[in-house]
Amino acid sequence: MKNGFLITLFFTLSLLVSLTTVLAETVKISTGTLPQGHTQIIIQAFNEALQEYDYTVVAVPAASSQENIDNVISGKTPIALSPLDVVAQHLGPENDPDENLLLVGGKLIPQALFCVAYKGGNVVTYDDLTDKQETPLKISVGNEKGATARIFQSMMKLDPELKEVEFYHEDNTMKEINRLLSGRRDLVCFITLPDPENELIQAVMAHDELLFITINHPSFAIAKIGKLRIYDIMEVAVTSGFLGFRQTQLKTLVTWLGVVVNESKVDKKLLDALSIIVMNPDLLPSNSLTAKAKWLFKKAVSSIEEVIN
């Protein structure tokens, strides 16, 4: 009799779990061109957090940052992970007259701009980009609708002197670095999570003829969405050092990845749930690179603001 009760209880619980799984609503999140490893960490964190609200999360990759935000605007996905500068370009009465786009919870994780130059070439510092040139400087910025191209669009608006340049659009950054070494490019730029273990960063730092240029024009720090600063000028590690000490640092432009939603495509329950989990400082696993990068940058930004205030 007891065994029969236990068997019945087991099947009842299994049925309830199955029903919960079936009834959970699937939420699509457009992830753009984030590296697979980082996408996995972020989406898994969102999935675990949203399961408490009866949602399951599915990642939808996109070919570019523009396609990523277009997915949200069109309703293909109600949510996207997007750089703040890309979000800013689509807010406002011209691009979003019905105010459907909403940035939820502010800054999620940092992304840094890295620009590679050839030692002894035409570009050694950011000032070289704004100097008078006989011929436009050739700058590789990846996909025409990608995050790196978009950040240069914003930079040119913020610094009018950044104008005598010609952009090249090639998805293969390593190939473009070889073109830089061959004299066909003056600068090769890309955006990624600030990680000294990144293969591209390691390749540049290991090469005797290559360097990352400093990008620290003060006008970039004034760009905002409301009161939220889009860019920070900060030092990022480009070598691992020894046990995390004596790392080589690069001062460059840092933007942030945020969560943007189409309000017309999400109900109140989902929007409230998203707001709660994105604002949770413990959303990402504490031992993950994404969480460590966010913590370090938040700490640095707070220290800078304390000095300013």
C-alpha cells in the first residue's frame, strides 16, 4: 500500500513538472554578434531567473547590431541585448515616434573599443585621426551595420575633427590586421568584452610591429541616454600579468551592453520580471568573466565619479 502511494506521488509530481514546463512561455532574446561563450552565460542567467516567472529563454543570433535592434523594432524578438550607443541612435521622435523602445535596467556588461595600428605607421595616437591628411586614413571597422561601425558614427558626431577617414567593412578582423601589416590599412578596430585572454588581443600584444592606440577624447564621455552615460574612457587590461598583477593597461572607449525591449510586444508581467532581474547585481555567475568585468568597471566608474564630485 505504501509503495503504491509513493508511486502515485512520484507520477503526480512528474506530471506537475511536465505541465509547468509545457505551460512556461518562451521568450526570444536577440543576442546580436556576442561571442558564443558570453551569450551562453548571459542567456542561461536570464533563463534561470525568468523561470521563476514561468518563462523560458531562447537566444536568437543576429548578423549585426543593426539587425539585432531591427528584430526588436519589428517584433521578431521582443527583447535584445544591444550596445547603448546603438540603442541611443534609435530612440527619439524621429526613429521611435510611438516610444515603443525601452532600455531596461541600465548597464549590463562593458564592451571596449580596441584599435590596432602599425608601429611607425600613419596612426600612433588618436590625435593622428583628427590631423589634416593628404589622403583619408583607411580604417577597418567590421560589418557596416555592426557595433564597431556604429560607435565610429557616434564618435564622428561627438568629435567633428574626426572626418578625414575612409571606412572599410570586413567581418574577418584577423584578415584586416594582415592588411594593416601589408600597408593596406592604417587602423583596424573592433569591439569586444575587455578580456586579456581574447585571441585577437593576445595576437596584437605578442606582435612586435603592432600596438593598440589610446582613445581618450573628452567629448566622448558627454554622450548620454537621459542621464545614463553611454561611454566611459577607462583603462582596460590587455595582458594577464602575473596572477592578475602587473597587467598592461590601455586607455580606451568603453560602452555598455543593455537590455532593450519593444513595449508593444511585451506584457506587464514580463516587463516587470525583466526589470527585477536586470537590476539584480547577482544576475550573472560571480566567477564568470562577464560578471567580473562588470564589477571592475562599475567600481572604476564609481571611483571616477567620486573624484569629480
